[in-house]
Amino acid sequence: MAEVATEQQILDGLAEIIDDIVGIDKSEVTPEKNFIDDLDIDSLSMVEIAVAAQDQFGVEIPDDELRNLKTVKDVVNFVQSNEAPAKS
């Protein structure tokens, strides 16, 4: 039975996704980083990241919500608040 992921687990998973999709080193992906300003991630890559995050964390990230997720911390918070604990 899986538990809801911790903030660090989500951050690590997100960093891995970002590294896979856009090649930004995991050490660069920190909570305060802005996807556009700091990490230079475009909207198309953000959609890819969102799809991968949905698959990895089992949360639905609607397109209108994706526009509001500006920083790495925003995505971590969104996943934490929308992730359902696995059913036993």
C-alpha cells in the first residue's frame, strides 16, 4: 500500500521528469525556481512535464490549472493537495 508522497519525493520525481524532458540537471530544480524565468522551460515542455507528473503521481493537472503553476514549489503543492492515497 503506497503512502502519499512527501514533498521531497515529489520534488525528486519532478526533478527527474524535468531532467528527462528538457535536460536540466536535477540539482538545478529547487522549489523556488520559476519554470519560465529560471529554468527556461517553454509551454510545450511544461505540458510534457505535466503529463509525466500526472502519470508518476496519479494526479490530474487540468490545462487551466497548469497555467497557474509558475514555480517548482507550485507543482509540488498541487501534487500534494490533489494526490489520493493508494487504496489498500
